[in-house]
Amino acid sequence: MGRKLLTEHINVEGIEKLDVYRKHGGYRSVEKALKTMTPDEVVEEVKKSGLRGRGGAGFPTGLKWSFLAKPEGVPRYLVCNADESEPGTFKDRELMSKLPHLLIEGMITGSYALGANTSYIYIRGELLYVLRILEKAIAEAYAAGFLGKNILGSGYDLDLYVHPGGGAYICGEETALLESLEGKRGNPRNKPPFPAVQGLYARPTVVNNVESIAAVPVIVNEGGDEYAKIGVGKSTGTKLFSACGHLNKPGIYEIELGLPVEEFIYSDEYCGGIWKGRDLKAVVAGGSSVPILPKELILKTAAGEDRLMTYESLSDGGFVTGTMLGSGGFIAMDETTNIVRNTWSFSRFYHHESCGQCSPCREGTGWLEKVLHRLVHGHGQMHDIDLLVSVAKQIEGNTICPLGEAAAWPVAAAVRHFRDEFEWHVTHPQEATKPGAIFPGKLVTA
């Protein structure tokens, strides 16, 4: 297996406690940054590393930091997006519950780099047990002098708070998160202005994912150039993947970016193949919002090259034959999976979680769910299949935030790659609606 930069010590007994974490090199990046580096030097190391946002967007983290406005006398904020709500993604809660001090260390070092004296961890409301773990770890960090006034005698001050959300998927979008953090309804904001100029309380703000911030201590300790040597091309470093579905060994895996998808699925070091000796049918590679790919396109690109676990390789071919790395929610589906029913399940989620602010999303997600409901329950017509594609196109690009696209892309991709199965639900409704019904693999005409 490849190098473990984040999870090397995750199974050490007591690692959630400050003294054990310190024995394994914890808080070295805080000491190094505050005592030997300027804030701009820390930002430069993150830029050199090539670290890309691990929450789904994949935007270069150091570049995002460099955009932060720095008006004189105006407070700045670093906000950690711990509102992990993407179906199929569960890596961040593992980091927070088992390695809380790693995230706190990243928040301190990152806040110093950005000139923030108050920072927040916005956590999904259902994860109260994780919130308590974080608050206990934060109290330890205060007692040890890593938080509060004059940290390590450097003259730098930082207060860190954990704020629970209300359990809304939309608050994973950074501006909706900021609205919620301010005590408002979690509706996304129009951009511009971007959070780097007017974010929390209309002040310059950076919002980063848990995994992104947890990588900062490694980068500062080892150097951005060393971090950039891991991975392939612009996909540098390691990445956590939440592997689930029909796998022999589901779980959370930290891999060096560039690993072949086929090795990740079938290698004994990772997922161990498809359960019960069945054949792989399809994969959602980056959480429920990314396009689904059939077996032949997730293992190989359309050009016949090995598909790699990188931002570039997974997106090779665009949405016609590719997908996205996203948040790393890797869902494998075997040959018994009903793609139409699975797509309906995703659509129900997005309809429920739409904030309703934009008409195309509010109305479009409802139509996607209704039409898929008809198909799943044996009441669909052939024109419904094209209607799904039409509705998806009318949502895409017409909303304030990406939730509309998150609802549209999976539906459009499912129809694109598995149209025969959708047609089977129309031509053979009695057979398709039976419990456990399996698509025969090719369209059977009456």
C-alpha cells in the first residue's frame, strides 16, 4: 500500500488525546510555522504542494488562500466545512472522531497563514458525538497553549469554536454554510462577492474541507515540494476514499493519487473485489452527485487507457465517457443493481434537500423524482426517458449553487449509459417492478 500521510497513526490507542498525539509528532507544524515562518511562507508551501480541495470541487487550496482579501484592521476567518452530507461519503467524520487534534492543528496553522484570529468548525448537526470529541480536544489544546492568547509566545492569538448545523445538505455549499453560521436560513448566496472578499459577517473568509485542512500540517512539516512528489500531475498527495456498496472490503482508504481504479477495486490491499463473486456493473466514483459510469468506462477510458484515481483521469472524456473524483464517495454496484431504482433514490434525496431558492432546482428536482417514480413503479412511458434528460438540461447552469447540477448529472448519466434498462422498465413493467428484479442485460422486445 502507498504512503499514509493522514491516517498513519489513526489506529494508535489513545491518539485522540493530546499527550498521545504529541508523542507521535503532533503540533510540530504549529511550532514550525509560528516560530520560523511568516504567514505568507506558509501559504507559499501550500501552493507548492498542489493540494486541491478535498471536499469535491478540487480547487487548488493554496491559490484559494492567496485570494483572501487583507484590508487593514478588518478581521478574517478560516471556516472548516465539516458538514459531510454527500451520500456515499463518510471519510471526514472518521478523521474528526479518531484524529481530532490533526484537524485542530491544521486549523491553527491555516489560521496563522491567513491572519485569522477567530476560526470555526461547522459540523453536521447529526454528528453530535463527533462534536463532543472535538470540543474535548479543543479544550486540551487551550490548556496546552496551542489555542488562546500568545500561542507558544509568538504573539499570535486564535480562538476556535465548533458550531453544529441543522442537518441540511445545502449547508455543505460554502455560502449557505456561512449563512447558517450567522444564524440565518442556509440559503446559498449569489457570487460575486466571493467569501474571500465578503464571507462570514461580510469579512474576508476561507472555507475549506476537513481533509484539506488536515493535510496542512503534513505539508508544512515535510515541505510543499515533497508533498507534490506524491501523486500524478496536478493530482498531488494522498486522498481519502469512502468505499462502499457491493465490495468485499468496504471502508475508508487513504491512497496515493494515481492508483488504477481496477487495482483499487480488486486488489486485496484495498476493496478486495466484488462481493459474492458477482460482476461489477457500475460505479459512482465521487459521491452521489457525480455521473455514474458502467464497468467498461470506470476501469478504462474511452481511449482504452487504464482509468486512474486522479482528478484528470476520472474526468477524461468529459461527462460523455467520464465522471468526477468529487468528494471520494466511491460506490460500487454489482450486476444485480437496479440502476433506475438507484437513480430514483438519489433523486428523492436531492428533491428533499433542495433549499427551494432557485426555481429550476426547486421545480426540476421534483420533476426528476416524479418521473423516476413513474418508471420505477411501472407507470412510465417512453417519452419519460427523454423528459428526464430535458429536465436535467434545464436545471444545469441555471441555479445559484451546484445542488441543481448535483441532482441533474446523475440522472442524465444514468440515462446515457443505461438507457436500455430505462426502456425495459417501460416495456416490461410487470417484470421490472417485481422485488429483486434484475435487468436481463439487453432490451427484450415483446
